[in-house]
Amino acid sequence: MKGKYLLYGTLAAGITLFVWQTISNVAIPWHAATINKFADNSGAVKAIQAIAPTNGVYYAEQGALVMQSFTPDLADKSKAMGPNLGKQIAIDLVSALVLCIVVAQIGVRRKRDTATQLALVGFAMVVIKELSDWNWYGFAANYEIVNIIDLTIQFALAGAVIAWVYNKQMRGDAVPAGETPGVRAQGNYRAPNDKRMPVS
């Protein structure tokens, strides 16, 4: 596995993931449309702080799940996103590196096939995660569906970009067209341990 492929693939796919996430969360209103804001924001914050004194995840058996992550001064965290953006880039790069390793293991024939394969794997993974939250914790169905679509698109885009880099960097190691690892090559060649009748 070539180091340049892992480096360029990780950077290209990581940046692609981050760019799509920015578009998805800023330019497309689908995530915001599935989240409701408290009618009394200040009152809600005070009430949550009173019953959940430390940051963490809280639940009630009646069907409430609350994630609390207040700053000490209760600042508006949407106005100080720099550190979170840096963390997200790091998360995307780590994820991209893992996907590059997966693609190197399965090989690449066409960018479309690789994008489809990763999209299907991503779809299966996010369906388990998102619909489990819907099933067990009562997350809204529209919220979960948007997340499933969004993340599946991310996997597909990453797959296409990684396949492109793979073909550029690993061209010399690519499997010839018409052949698949583990399948006898076309023509009359037989492996030395092939005990079948000789080809005429």
C-alpha cells in the first residue's frame, strides 16, 4: 500500500467530507427543519441546569433524552465554532484514512462501483445507528431520515474521491481489466498446482 495514496486519499476525502458537511448544514435547510427550538430558550436553559447540574447525557423513562454541554458562563456556542471546526476536520481525516485502507483492501475497478460500495456500507451503518435512536429514544423520524441520507451521500462522495486517487497513485498495482483477484486469468494459462486436464 503506497504512502502517497494514503496521504493524498486521506486529504482529498477528508476535505470532501468537510466541504459536503458545510454545504449540508449551512446551505441546505434540511437539518434545521427537523429540529425544534425551545419556546422559552432562557427558561429552558435554567430548568435544565437545575435538574442536570453537570454536563452529560440525561434521560427519563417517560421518553426524554437531554444532552447538556453548557459553558460555565452559558455562552452562545454557535458564535464560537472555531475549535469545533478544527475537531471536525480531524474527525473527517481519521474517517477518510480508514476508508482509504478499506478501498485498498477491496481494490478499485470503476469510481462509480467504489462510490456505490462505500455508500451501501455507509447506509447500512447509519441505518443501524440512526434508526436505533428512533426506536429506543424516540428521535423524530424526519430527523433520522435526513441524517441517513446526508451520511450516505458522504460515504458515496468519499468513495468516488478515494477511487480517483487510488487509480492515480496505485495504477501500477491495479488488477488488469477482465481479471479479478482469486480468479484464473483469461487465456490458456494454468497455475502450476492446477491438476485439471491440460488445455488443448
